[in-house]
Amino acid sequence: MQAIWQDTVIAQSDNTVVVEGNHYFPAADVNMQYFSASATTSSCGWKGTANYYDIQVQDHHNPDAAWYYAEPKPRAAHIKGYVAFWKGVTVSE
């Protein structure tokens, strides 16, 4: 699977985990040079608190376009260390 934004591969992995229709990529397979931490958080009843990353590719900025669960609840423990995408990021094979 690949995550692409602004014609740039920002993540690529053969080991994604699908939860609620979203592919979660192992952090080791994410090109962190394009990411910076965001102060944004959100809450999910069964996964816990999500933290966000902004994505920057050249002069293009996409705030809060990736998320992860630093300390997921027990039912979501399998996505700890994984990152998912939205806001125009294309995820495909």
C-alpha cells in the first residue's frame, strides 16, 4: 500500500492494518521528513485519544492530515505505532 499526497509517496508498506476502512501504516514505513507534530487531538470511545501530524510537501501544507494513537485503549492495541491518513491523501495499492 502507498499513501500519496502532492504526487509524493509519504508512506509505503506491505504491512498495513485496516481499521474502520482506514489503512494504518507502521511508523517505520512512513517518510517522516514530510511530517510535523500537530497540537490537535480527538477522542474515540474504543481506540482512545488520537494525535495528529501536519504534512508538508514542498510548499504544500496539509494540517492534521495524518493521525495515530500513542497510547491506544486495549481493544486498539494492535494499531499502536501505526499512522493513518485522510484530507486528500490517497491510499492505494
